[in-house]
Amino acid sequence: MKANELRIGNIVKCFGVREIIELSKRECRFSDDDGASIRTIEPLQLTELTEGYMKRFNNIIESCGLSLEKYTEGDFVLKSQYIGSEYSIRVKYVHKLQNLLYELEGVELV
């Protein structure tokens, strides 16, 4: 994973599932039960989008006029519900969904 694919607030795996609270080219600072801790980009793993995350984010997504639907095992589709601006985008990872919603609607998924 490249640092330029990440934003503050993205959910990734690093010794458990963590939310990024600070980001630079070489390090991420994560929220942690014991306070913030610094980790490098290297051990980060992608967090796959699941039905649990789908339920967690569903109200925010729908309030933007979008829907998130299961496509295949491990893949979801983000769809526009606006007439005249219809699109659908396949999404597999939580941070990609977070980044897409921010770019399309200016809304943070946390």
C-alpha cells in the first residue's frame, strides 16, 4: 500500500484494525486503546469491506443519495441514486470507500 492512497481517518489493519490519525510519507500514527502509536507504512494491510462495515456506513452513504450493495464475495458496488448522474463503482477495501465518498460528496466515513 502506498502512503498517497491513504488519508487521515482511513481504517487499515496494523496489529488489529486501526484508524489513521496522522500521516506522513514514511509513518502513520494510529488511534490505540493505550494512546497514539507510530508505525511505518510497510506493515499496513488493506481492510476488506464486509457486511459489517456496510451496515456501519449505510446511513451516511444513503444520506448522500448513494447506495452500497454486495456484488460478489468480497466486492461491493457504490451506486448513485441521482437521476442524470448514474454511476456504479466496485469497491473492495474500506479505505477506498472512505476516499471515494470524500471525493464524491465531501463526507467523511469514520
